[in-house]
Amino acid sequence: MVQTLNSDFQSPDELPTTPLRGGASSVKAPLVLVLIAVTVFLPEETSFYFGALRMTICRILLLLIAPAILFRFVRLTAGGNYRFVWSDVLVPVTGLWMFVGPTAFEGFDRALVFSGILAVEFCIPYMATRVFLSERGQAVALVRILCIAIATIGVLAIFDELSRRFVLREFAGTLTGYRRGFNYSILMRGFLFRAASTLEHPIALGNVCLYGLLMATTMRGALRQFTLAGSAVGLTLSVSSAPISGAVIGFGALVYNKLMRNFRFRWGLLLASGGGVILLIFSAHPNPWGFIFQYVSFDVQNAYYRLMQWQFLGPLVMNSPFLGIGLSDEWIRGFGLAPTVDANWLGMAMSFGIPGSVLMGLSYITACSVSMDIGNKSLNLTKQERRLATVLSLIMGLVIYIGFTVFYWGTVYILISFLAGIRAHLGALGAMPREPGLDDDG
């Protein structure tokens, strides 16, 4: 393992620049990124406590590679092949900001326990893909592995459905002794049981399979069919309305992009149209948020509970918009709410203030800021890389949208940063001078 990592830490000046011609499939993703892509999907029951911290295998791996990432990033920025992406700055700034509010309210020790692991899971997956992806074709190879892993956990969700239990997680718990109680009675939606496979919650399975389903459209041959089918199975068995609505929007956007591929301003037109619809809803409907939440959820009661969280907790954030309201859950007693927040942007604003929530969102968005016209054939990208970059940009947009009704944690939280780093890498690669003889079919 040490030898492999050392071989990955070569100088940017030593990186190969010879374009691949029809052999992109032979390029392998860096081993350290493959390990992250696999361990992130292990059941929560494979974790253990180290003092007050619950450590998963993926978290341990992220901590171990952190010094190497810093070293490699310094060498990368000092080399001639580096292309600046705004998320390269915003991601570490967001990680640092995560300590500001909690330290002010709770003290540094408690902030270190709470914010430290969140900052690690937010910053290191992004930086890992940003600095370890150094050769053409590695991003495609890494996403191929991710798609296979996601499709596999999607297929494994069938066991949950058949047994009406989180059978894979329970089995892992019997091996490690780390067990959690589950209230299975609330996990039925009609005749379907809400499966979680190896992940923390059915919502997590739904989000992960949404990303896998969209990325699978960039695959080829039999692998494309398997990854599409497996991700679709997991998304369906999660019975999660936000990811399923995201899939409808995502595939609609891909069809739109194909139909309008010759129109240069197609994405600007789409965003302007979406903004116009939202503006119309808010100007014409007496209860716009209720209208929106009602039609993006299978369960109307669940939708209005999420709306109630925004209505009750939003004013608390506005009373302390800069630093948030701290880590305490005292607010539960006043409103009789469950000790969770079902909206990522609201939850982040509560813990880290509105700046923390905004910084996180901007980190995801600006990862897509380089080479915005990703369909431009003059970019230093192959056709498959351009297609992947488009899909990853779309996923980041859906992350922003779904984050208003879903909270990101654990596997999904890490995976989003991981994908943002891949998109930033592709943008930086595309911004370089186009390599002579680059095979567009690579």
C-alpha cells in the first residue's frame, strides 16, 4: 500500500502528456481513489468508536492520506499543468468555517469532535480526486468503478425488499458487534418496503443510485446496461421521492441537451426558464413552499413536516445568521420536532450559519465553473469525458435542488465531494491546450 501511494506522488512535471488514442479503457484509476470508492459504501456496522468519534474504514483512509494530499497539492500548484478552479479555494475555506460557529457556541474541543470529522469528509474526498487524477482517462475509469459499486448495492437492495428488513446491515452487525435498532414499521410505502442495502438510510440509497443512474449513461456496452439496471433497481426500492424526482429532472435535462445540442445558450435558456417558473409560483400562489413540497413528495404529511421545519427553524437561524445556533438540539423542545433536520441547507445554516451553508453550495457549483461550455469539441477532452463532465455538472445541480428537502450525511456527503473533485479535474483538463491528435472517441 505504501509503495503504491508513493508511486502516485510523482511530480506534475513527470506526468505523461501523450494523448490516448482508442485506449482510454486501458487506463486505471489510482488505487487510493479506488479504495475510497469502495469503502465509502461499506455498512455503518463495520465502524467502531475511537473515543467520542465513530470511525468508519473510509474515514480512517481519508485521515491517512490527508498529509499526502497536502504535499501533492502544493507540488501540483507549483507545476505548469495546474489550472485554477474556484472550488479549490472554496472547499478548504468551507472546511475552516465549519469550526467558527461551533467554537463560538460550544468551545474548541466540542467543535473539533463535531466539525472536525465533517470537515474531513467534505474536504479530503474533493482534494483526493482533484490531485490524484493526473492522467487522461483516469476520471472515466474511476467513474466506471463507482457505477459498478453503486449498481451492485442497488441489486443487493432486493434482499432488503424480500426480507422486509435491512438484512445486509444486520448481518454486518452480527460480525462486528456494532448494532443499531431499526423501526421497520415506518418503512413501508404502499406495498414496497423502503430498502437501504448497505447504506445508512433509504434516502441515502436513493441519492446514491440517482448519481449512479446518471453516470451510467456515460458508460458503454454491457457495463452500461448493468449499471443502469442496478442503479434503477436501488432507486426504485428506496421509494424516496426527492431522488426519484431528481431522476426525472436529470433525464429530462439530458434529453433536452441532446435535442438542443446545436444551440450554444441551451443551458442558460433552461436555467432562465426554471427560474421563471419558480418566480411565477412564488408570485401567484398564496402558499408557494407548500405547493412545491406537496408535489415533490410521495407522502403529503412528510412534505408538510419538512415545510414546518423551515417555518419554525428558519427564524432561529435568522436570529443568528452569521454563526448559526450551535450544536445543541434545545430547539427541539420548543417546537416538538424530531432531533433531525430534513434539509441540508437549513441544517448547515443552523450549525455553521448562513455563510457556511452558502459556502458549501458554492463549492459544489464552482467545481463546475471551468469549461462551462462542456459540449465544445475544441476542449482538451474526449467525447466520453465531455459527456461525463456534463453529467457531473447536472448531478451538482441536483445536489443543490434536493438539498432543500434532504439532509446529506455519511456516504452521500462524502460521495458528493468526491464527484465534485472529479468534475473540477475534468474542467481543469479541458481548459488546457488541446493535445494534438486527441482521439475524440477516446
